[in-house]
Amino acid sequence: MHLIKIVTSITGLFFLFNFHLSGLAQKTTPAKGIKVITPERIKTHIDFLASDALLGRNTPSAGLDTAAAYIVREFKKDGLQSVNGSYLDSVPLITIGLGDDNLLEIRNHGEVKTLLIKSQFIPFENTASGCVEGSLVFAGYGITAPQYNYDDYSGMNVTDKIVVVLRHIPNETDSASVFKGKNPDYGSLSYKMENALKHGAIGVLVVTDPLNHLMLNPRGFPWPSLYKSFPKDALPLVLKDSQKQQLPLIHVGKEIAETLFGSMDSLKSIQVNINKKLKPLSREFPDIDIKLKVSTIETPVKSCNVLGFMPGTDQKLKNEILVIGAHYDHVGFMKQHKEGENYIFNGADDNASGTSGLLAVAEAFAKAKTKRSILFIAFSAEEKGLFGSRAYVQDPLFPLKNTVAMINMDMIGRGHPDTLHLEAGALSPDLTKIAQEENKEVKFKIQVDGMEFLDRSDQSSFYHKNIPFIMFFAGLHNDYHTVRDKPNTIDTVKASRIATLAYKTAWRIVNDNKHYQLIENK
């Protein structure tokens, strides 16, 4: 009972506070718009989007489709327009299965040795499909980092050749390693493959570095066709076009490493020397050729971003777009669970809260007149790899050169009531300044010091296309990606305040004629 009284009092205080803000803000933003962004509206949206009935809004799932239909209804109710006749924009996702025709042959001094899939090599989930043949080059850790005076490819010609690289980074157990915690992630498989591709390689063999790891058997990806205990639908989900920027990529085991380097001790010695001196020891294998064939099966997957468009009214500025976004997907539910067990990842904060903020801001702009146009986007498949936003910037409905800024709301419903993060805000100083100025009435304690989440939410896709951004983020908490992230944990007062600040910031942008600075993240 006391808790109910306290919550009611807080809500009442916020109503008075918000009403007061509305009067103060009439000079710059319509008071009517601010009034509709309330804790009650936020709660209504979150209660639906994060309900058990939607089963965690996984991509793909019927629950995600239900969430999309709900967002479409809200956009229509607010009078937002469709784009090209639809409120849905398809995200071209596919699942990748392992085909039957996979081969690894090593020709050593003319002697051909055929390796066995699963026990001696396994393709990774981000492999390309295809057959390649060529000589072999050892390229150390596969890293090119001129800022640290380090390049495993220095002096090596790997054009039309296959490279073998060590997994991880030099001195990975040393917290002071110059490669640790950097952008790009030098230890990631995607980086190693991308760097090999840049240097002209046609395929990549990855061997686990033996200095710090005892498990040297190939693991690659646990393909259901190789491991019968894995569910048949446990397949990698990727953007279709991303396959074009990949190489055949496999994990090789101890037998292949010993064939190439003589022994694991020999490879360990090479690794010790690279780590100690931070000087590459790359070399060619002049008498060894490789034939590598990877076969994959692509299956289309249905997924859509949800769009709502509000055209600007200024004859010149209406062709310029502000994108306001939030991802509406989450991670689903536990298929194996006990009766009565809490098994649904409701994703109330992540990111029903941000989606609810998006819907509240869209309603606040309903029937308003702005100079620039606004494109509201609820992104799908963010949890799978920012796929919804990546798909949009790869194939935008409006030219990216006309997109002046992007506002993203992700996890806006938890944390200290007065704390707000503008993640990586230093990279978009003009937009950050606008948000800080508008915050003088909303009164958050804004932190602009973080880069950790720059590439972990949908603003990343726009940033890498040179579009200034703001990410409104309330911070991580212990319920993140757990079954405890439920609607009753959300601070709807805080979420509505963040949405109010997002609205006020957006209003400044769409009624402005300026363009905004973006600073490269070094």
C-alpha cells in the first residue's frame, strides 16, 4: 500500500512538473506535443510490447510480427504516412546452413592429404561459400595496426593466396596489451577475415593460439548437421548482402598446425616471439598448396523494419530527413524450461522502453508542422547484429546524403531517476549541445563520456555512414538480457522524461536549417 502511494505521488509530481515544462517550452516546442508524452502512455506501450504473449519478440517470430502490427497501428493513428505504399520495409535476412560438399586438402611436396570435417576442420558461421585453391601464407595474428607500428602483412604478398592466422591477439592475457579493448576488435574473426580480404587473400584458416589455450581441436560453428544434439533451427542469421564481403573461413585443429609448423611447440615459440617483440614473423609455405571448399545453404527469413513518415513543409528543407529510431526486437524465450519456470525474455527495458519512447515522440509530432521531414523507424533484428539498421543504411528509402541526423532510444527505463547517458556524444558535438540546452528544463544529469555502446546499438549503422547521431540511454542494469527484464521494473516517469527530451531535441533539429558536425572515433 505504501509503495502504491509513493508511485502515485511521484506520477502526480511528474504531471505537475511536465505541465510546468510545457508552459515554459511553448516558445520552442508545441505544448500539446509535450503533454501527450506521459508515464501512462509509456506504460501502455510497454505492457503490450513486453507482455508474455509476445514471447520475447525474437527475430524472426510471431511475437515480433505482432509487435510490428501494433507499431503500424500506432503510426497510422498518429497520421504518419507510409513510404512507397507500406509501413513495413523488408530486412533481407537469411539463415546459413552447412551443405554436404565441404573439403580441405593440403598438398605438401606433391603429397595430397585430405582432412576430415568436424575432427580436423569446421567452417565458422560467417564463412563464405565457394571453392578456392592457392599457396599458403602464415600471417601471424592477421592484424594490421600502423598506429602501433604493427602489421602481420608487412612485406607479404597474399594476393590470390590462402592465409593461416592465429586466433585472438598478441599478449591477450595482459591487460596492458595495445590491442586489447580497441575499435576495431583485432581479435574478432570478422576483423581477421576483413583484413585478409583487404590484402587480397582468397581464404582464411584459423588456428587456436597454443600459448594461452589448451583446447586446440577445431570448434568453428556447432552446425546442427555435424552435432546432432543441437537443434536443427540453431543456424546463423545474417544479412544477405553481407555474404558478398566474406571469404571461406574455417577453424583448423592440431593436426593441421603440426603439419604446417612441425609441432605445436614450434608454433608456440613463434607466438612467444611475436608477443615479446611485437614484430611479425609471417612467412610463406613455398611447398604447400591448399584446396578449400565450403558449401552453405541459404534460407530466406522474414523480418521488417516499421516506418512512419512525416513530411516537412519548407520547400527547401522538406527534402532533408531526421531519422528517429528504436529497435523493437528482443531475444525470445528459453525453449527448454521447467513447468512454472520464468522462461520469457520480455525485454521491457531492452527495448520496449525505447520503442515506447519512439511511439510517444511520434504521437507528440502528430499534426505538427516542421520544416524538415521525419522518418520514424522501429528496427528489427538489432539483437542479432544491428541488422535492421544496417539493412536500412545499405538500401535507404531516402538518400543518406539528405539525412541530417539520427536519434536513437535504447533502454530508457531503468537506472537512477535523474541520470541519462548520451553515448558517444562527443562524436556529435552540435547535436549533443542541442540536447544539453533542451535539458535545462528536463533537468537530467547528463553523462557524455562513454564510447562502450557506440557500436552496440542502431546509431552505429548511421555513424559509419557519416551521419551525426544522439543515443539516449539510461544505462545497464543487472536484469539486462535476463528473464527479470519485465514491465513492472520500468521507471515510466524517467522513460517519459527521456522521450520528452528526445522530442524537444528533435523539434530543434527539424525546425533548423543547420548541418551538424561528426567527429571520427579514433
